[in-house]
Amino acid sequence: MAAIINWAQSGLIFALSFVLVIAFVVVAHEWGHFQVARWLKVRCEVFSIGFGTAIWERRDRHGMIWRLARWPVGGYVKFVGDADASSTPAEDPGQRPTDPAERRKLQATGLYHYQPVWRRAAIVAAGPVASFLLGILIFAGFYLMIGESRPPARVDGVAAGSAAASAGFAPGDIVIRADGIRVKTFEDLRTMVSLRADTPIAFEVRRGEQSLTLTATPQRREIVDDFAGKRSIGVLGLQGRPRPEDLVPVRYGPIAALARGSEQCWTIIASTGTYIGRIFTGRENGQDISGPIAIAYAPGKLVTAVSGGEANAEAGWGTRVASAVRALFLFSAILSISIGMTNLLPIPVLDGGRLVLYGLEALRGRPLGAGAEGAMFRLGFAAILLLAVFATWNDLRRFGIFDQIGAVLS
């Protein structure tokens, strides 16, 4: 009975953590679309959190429906004149009035698809921008309230036989740059190396009063991550343990906190861009791309690890809840930035694909016909579906689901 209760409790924690994080991040993204549309006098019909049948909805005084749907794994803003949640126009773009006066009249009524290209592009781009802003603001809030310690990337130990040992690294070295990119902390170094397996990196190192250049090639290793399962990363063989004198807390004012939050946002974008670039150049096979299982698993695992960790073993419920909330906010920041990047991919159905279509419309002077646009959206949907299947397969492999199924069947 105790095992069943623990299982049910863990399941509830994982489900609630996932729903709260997804809802929070999705609301921010969709609010970006909605707010810019409202500023530009474009009429919205539905603001929905989740897909499927509505479990709650309310119509406001402007006639817009605010909806909470059954499947809380996304959301959308539906504009007046949309055929569905993907903002496909209800009418054939080629059949729209060509008379300028008639078009201006329809534009003045707030119909989305009759707005100038720049307005529609601004509304579409506002979603990813809002996602980035949410991540920046969360990080900035932590830097403002808590600050941080930023010890240098000081080498404490070098593993025998490792790539770092072959390159000539020694304890006490401080890594300043890697391939010309400034390395500020050991965590920066670890992130950069993990994304560059089997790729030579030139390091600028300070050893006492000397400045050295060492070249090392991170070795590819498969590790087991408590939050992301099995992952293939680059490893140098360096250990870093900050000295007490390095752990001087840095305090930030509002402007500096925003700047630091923006820097953290850019770090995530650059790291993700590096990984995607390596996939297209054949240096990575994409097996570390996370899917819905990993996204659903991570918030709950993070909450249970933080609230039940050694640091909080003797703490009261208040401290545990505070730790869990902080962890969820930080995960939300990372996920929000990732969603912003994903939505900017040039795939029809996504925001990036819409921006490409609007760019083509601006060049042609008229929108694509319903047939061409529909075909592109179907291809985009198929691409998203294939990516989701591939990412889910990765999740099943990383978390050892296939191994568990094989053990049961055997």
C-alpha cells in the first residue's frame, strides 16, 4: 500500500509540475501574439490554453473567448477570419477583394488576414519575442534578488589519459578563452566542451604569469543524466573545484540584472544553435534532441530532487516548497527560450514558417494561393510530426524504456 501511495504521490507531482510549467510558458508566448494584435487593433476571437474540448471558457465584453481546453500541452490565439487554431485563412487568399478601398474597409474592421504584411509579421514575431523576454525576466529576477558567484574556470585536476592530459593541461591553469570565445566560469567551459565532441578546440590558458595556447579534442562519452537520461557529450577530463576566495557573491542592480539575464538567454540560444548546426554538418546525429516525454519528466524530477535533496532533508515544508518553486521558475525560463527558438524554425505551421510566407508575399506583392499555402502547411505539419516521433524515440531510448520492455518480455 505504501508503494502505491508513493507512486501516486510522485505521479501527481510530475503531472502538476508539467502542467504548471507548460501553462506558464504557453501563456507568455500566446500573450505576445495577443498583446501586439490588440495594440494594432486586430480582432482576436479565442485565446486558448490547451487543445481539444473546452473544460472552461468565458466571453469578455469585447466578444473574445478565453478558454481552458482538455489537453494542456500548448495553446493558440485564433483571430477573426481564421479557419482554425493554426491561423489558416477561412477564405482563399486569391479570392480576396482587389479594390484598394474595399481592402482598406476590411482592414479597418480588424480582420487579421487583411492587415498589411508588416502588421501580421509583427503579430507572429511577438510570440517568440515574448518567450525570450519571459526567460530573460526570470533570470534577471534571480540575479536581482539572489546574485551569483562566478568563480573563474580554474583547473583543479586532470584525468590521466584524457584529452586534457594529452593537450598539456595542469592543475592551477585558468581557462580564459576557447576558440576565441570568452570563458567566464567552469560551467561555461563544461557547456562549450560538451557541445564539441571530436572537434579540436584552441584554449587560451593562464598558468601563473604565463599565457599559453593548448589545443584539445573532447572525447565523445555517453553519460547518464538524472534529468535527461543517456546523453552523448564531449569530455576533456578536467575537474574544477572553486576555491573559497573565488566564491565572492556578485550583486546586481535592475539594469545589470537584465543585462545578465539577456546574456544567459543568449548563451542558451547560442548553445542550441551550435548543436543544430552540428547536426546539419554531420557532427551530431540528433540523438540528444528531447521530446515530449523528456519535457514532461524534467519538471517533476527537478521538483522531487530539489525539495527532497540533502540540503532540504531537515527543512520544513515552507523551505521545500520555496526550493521547488525556484526550480520550476528556472526550468520555465530555459523551456520558454527553447520554445521561442523552436517556433522561429522556417517550417510552415510554426511562427518562423509564417514569417517566411509573409516575406514571400512582400516580394511578390500578393499572398500565395490557397492551394500552394495549404500544401506548404501540410508539409510543415508532416515535418513537425516526424520531428515529434523522432524526439519521442530519443526519449524512449535515453530513459531506457526499450531496455525495460525487453527485460519484461524476456
